[in-house]
Amino acid sequence: METLSRLVLGHRVLVVVFSLAAVLVGLASAALVAPKLTSDFPHSGVDAWEANQAIVESHSAGGEERPSVAVIVLPSGSNAADPDTARTVGKAFAALADTEDARTHSYADTEDPALLGDDGRTTAGLVYFGAAEDGSPPGGGLGEVPDRSPAIEETLLAELPAGSAVHATGLDALAPGEDAGGLNVPVKIAVTSLAAIVVLALVFRSGLAFLPFLIALVAIPLSFTGLLLFTLVGDVHTQAMTLLPLLGLGLAIDYALVLTTRWREELARGYAGDEAVHRSMATAGRSVLFSAGTVAIGLAVMLFLPVMFLRSLGAAGLLIAGASALVTLTLLPVLLARLGRSGGTTAAVPRADRGWAAWGKAVVRWRYPAALVTGGALAALCVLALDIDMGVPDSRDLAGSGPAHAGVVALDEAGIGRGVLTPVQVLVPAGTDADRVAADVAADPGVATALTGPPAADGSRMLEAVPTAETGTTEGVATIDRLVNLVPDEVMVGGYAAQNAELVAQTYGAFPWVLLMTALVTFVLLARAFRSLVLAIKAILCNLLSLGAVLGAMVVVWQWGIGTEALLGLEATGTVGQFVPITIFAFLYGLSMDYEVFILARMRESRDRGASTERAVIDGVARTGRLVTSAALILFFSFAAMASGGELDVAVFATGMGLGILIDATLVRGVLVPATVAMMGRWNWWLPGWAARLLRVEPAPLPKLQPPDRPRRGGDRAPATISAGSTTDVM
């Protein structure tokens, strides 16, 4: 790092010029990349996705689209099975199909008793609207499609007998959607920026607070340039435009905060000018480099997944992580050197943080109960994570009131059941006996009926397999599996639930191997950084425990619905989404490891200076406590702003990230990490010769046993490496 430091300071004018050019080019790139973004990603090789594409192509609607369900309750004394009444109902659905360019299935055209209620007055029909007005496909996140309920109700009521009632329902109508309100992207960025400046002002109490923010303002445009280049080789998801600036504010400020804080320490020790920068780069700069490496490792997981939009988000994350580290390690040293020469650091450097030192002493003293309680709480959340649901929501977990809920209540009261909300679409090609396939499908014990539609222009026919249990239930998923194995090879099984189930199986099927490779690469990186086998293993285990706890917390928030509506203004869905767990893992794995690197690097430094393990732990906590807290707050505000947008899928992801940052910065890094390091004693610093040769670093023999440091009663002093009267700043 000293070589890089001298190279940068030796070409400081070029660094500044290139940084200014990067900002200008990046701003232009942001404008150019926006039209290239997409939310429509192919899932080649996924049978259900291929089926859905064929369904939309041949029948104009359906496929990934979730149907709206029109529940009609006729006036008292009416019977939907009466021929005249059936014709009237059929005429109403025909009018809906004509005016809204929809595909419908109703009792009037199928005479299927499964769509007729026990009272004879209630009947249900499926409505697929097809592509949106802008030509985009009908899919999208749950609840994130236009609400067509008013059009359904108005069109049907105009044709039905007076006194009829129409309830438009369906998973999209029941789920919280894009109309939930919240902050738009510019407001999110503004809120996050203001929060970051406030936190930095509290940390530095001087104009230096704007320096990390300035680094972020350079790194973010630079990442947009990289994103524009990436569009030349692959598609990029629309959420990248939100993710890059918000994640960039967090990461770039975090890295700049680490380096700037260490630079102030070097100034307080009497070093000035370029030398203070060189010393800071040799320590904090190295930590930034390793931290960026761990972030990159976590995000690289997404590049190996068989889902293209996950790859694009992973690439976007890698770009902002790389840009943040690059600008921090090039432009920031130049600015710090200039400030050091000009005397621009007149603000008093605060004394050593005695509060964090006292906290570190308490954790060391009570290391065993602290590790037991904290580890037990995290393990309990990990157990809850085993019940995580990534499938299609069950209507019982969605809206408990409102017009859409009235529709499902009418279905229940009439005995039609809620399986009609989640039909399985079966495409029978021309030349295959559709009636025979329909009979076989209807004979499945999990299927209430198979509605057969008219032939399309290509001769294919659509079957709507209405399950007895919604496909969001265990029984419903089992029904889909049986149907896939039941139908002939040329028949395609599609629909939203079938595609979701196959994508989940495909994405997470290889995840254990990806996780193993990620852990191995991280182990090598950390073992080299800390020259310790135990610290590297412990860091990975603590990180995985933290990630498991986050997923458990997601179960509490989004499956159980505890606090969801009060905090976010959204109703829980009973699921966490098919890709949310793996996306959270990829992003949070590296971000949370940042804190681990910062803390353990300081402990390693203290130990190398001759401190005992206990004193090294206290020193590490004292010098990083405020830094970790500040960095976590900035990242937390970034994801809190992202969660406030009213979009369900984004809110679920951002909630998980925010919870993960809080859990990791408090329970894990504030208690579990220092407690376990104190417990492991001298084994923390062991790197045998054979491992050192493989890692190409200096070995670290097992230290001799030393008597443990015992905190003194009454007026405990700060750690040995932080004198009581020192003006050294702490990270």
C-alpha cells in the first residue's frame, strides 16, 4: 500500500484531473444508461418460463401474469346455472374481453360446476389482461401491476341484472403494490445524503465531515460509467439506478471514514504532510483494500447464479464497491496530503473513546456469558430462518380487509374455494388431444377442475388447472410437481407459481457449493490479512451466523407480519420472495465482513505491538467502536430510504439489509466478535509454518501462555496503547 500511496502522491495533479473527468463522464453515463435498463429478464432453461412465453405468444395473455378473479353475486332468487342467466353472465364476460382486450374463463363458457357456488347465485371467472399499454409483459413483482379492479367491476355490472354485486380480487389485488406511496429515488438519495452528513459531522466535528461525502460524489458517477459499459455485454435491472447511489453513499463514505480517521491519528502522533498519508495507507488503506475484497467475494456469488437479473445486480454491486475503494485509495490520499500541508485540520482531535474502551473491558470480563447470550439469540433467529418461505403468497397472509378481501370472503362463503386465485396454466399444442389431457389433469387429487379454452390461431389450447389448495401452500406446490410429471412431454406447464417454484429450485440447488467456494476464498483472504487461521475461521462463522439471524428476522417481519405495517406502511405477504435471501446474502456477506476486518485489524496491530489478547481486544473495540457505529448508521439510512419507496420487492430486500446492518454492528461486532476473541486467547494469533508457506506470509508461532489482564477496580484506565491523556483519535 505504501507503493500505491507514493505513486498517487507523486502524480497528484493527474489524480485530481482524472477524478474530475470521471465525474463528468459518469454524469453523462447515468443519462445514457437509464434508457438501457430493463425489468424483463429471460430465464432461459427454465421450463415454466419457456411455457409462459409460449402461452403469451399463442394466447396473448396469461403466462407469468397472475389472473384477476371476478366474483359475481347475483340478486336473490337468481341462479347462475339457469340458461338465460348464464347467457347474461357470458355476455358480461365477453364485453370485458372486448373492451379490455382480455382472455376470460367463466361458468358461462365452461359450464364447470367448480366455478359455481353452493348458493347458485355466486360464480367466479378468470381474467387475464395481457401486455400493458406500453407493450411490456404482464408479469412483474407481486402487486406491482396496474389495478384493473375498477374496469372489471364497471364493465361486468353494466351487463348484469340489477342488484348484482361484483368483487374483483386476485393475488395482485390483495397484495400491497406500487400505489403504497413512499419516497421517490431523488428524495431517497437526498435523505440518505443528509443523514450521512449529520453522522459524519458528529464523528469529525469539523469541515472534514464533508470529505468522505465528497469521495462518494466521485465514486457514484464512476460506477455509472462502469454500468454503461456493462450494458454492452448484458442486460441491467432497473433497480440498479436506485442501488448504485444508495449503496455507493454507504460504501464510499465507510471507506473514506476509515482512512480519514486513521490519518487524524497519525497527525496526532506528530506525523505531517505526505508521511501521515503514507502511514495511514499502510494500515487503514490495507483494511479498505481487504474490505473491498470481501465485498467483491460476496457479490461475485451472484455472477455464478443461473438467473440473469441477479447477475446484473451483482455486477452493479461490484462496480460501486470497486469504484468506492478506487477513489478512496487514490483521490482521498491526495486531498488528505493537501489538507495536512495547508493546516486545514485545526479542529481539535477528540480524546480516546473511553466509553468504547469501557465497553470492551466489560465484554472481556464477561466474555463467556456475553458469547452465550448473544450467540443463543442469533442461533434462535437462525432456527426461525429454517421456516423461511420463498414461494407464492397465500391469500390468507395478504389483505385482511378491503374490496379484494371481500372477493375471497365471497369465494369462501359460496364454497368455490380460493384455489381459483392461483390456477396452473397448461398449454396443449396442436395435434395433442386436449380433452384427454384435461381429463388426466382433472383426475389429480389436488385439482378441483381443468377449464378448457378455445383453440388459438396456432391450434394450441389452454387448460386452467384450478387447484383445491392455493399454489402458495405446501399442497399446492406438490400439485404443480405432480402435473409436471403427469402431462406428456410436448405439453407445457406454466403460470406464476410453476415458474417461481422452478426458479427457486434452480437458484438454490447449487447454492451450497457456491457458499463453500465463497467461504474458502474468504478464508484465504482473511488468513493472509490477519496471519491467523483461527481469526479467519471465526470471522466466517460469525458472518454466517449473522446472515442466518437476518433471515430469521425476515421471517418475523414479512411472514409473521410483526411491525411491518407500522414501520413501512405495507402489509406482510407471508413470504420473503424467491430471490431475496440469496440477494441479501450476496450483499450483506461482504458489507458485514467490512466491520470484522476493521475490528480484527486493530486487534492484530495491538497484539503485534506486544499487548496481551485481552488488551488487544479492548484496544480494538475502543478504536473501532465509533467507526463501526457511524458506518453502520450511514448504511442503515441508505437501506431505510430504499425501503420507504412503497415497492414491495424493494422494501423486502431493503428491510433485510437494514436489519442485517443493525444486527451485525451491534450483537455480532459489538459483543460476539470481541467475546470470542477473548475466549480463544493465544490461539487467535497462531499461523503454523506450513499454512504460512501456502499463504505466502510470515508464520506466527503459537504464543506462550500469559496471565490474563484483569481490569482494575475503580477508575480503570484506558487500554495500554491508548494513554489516558492521549489526544489520539479513535476509529
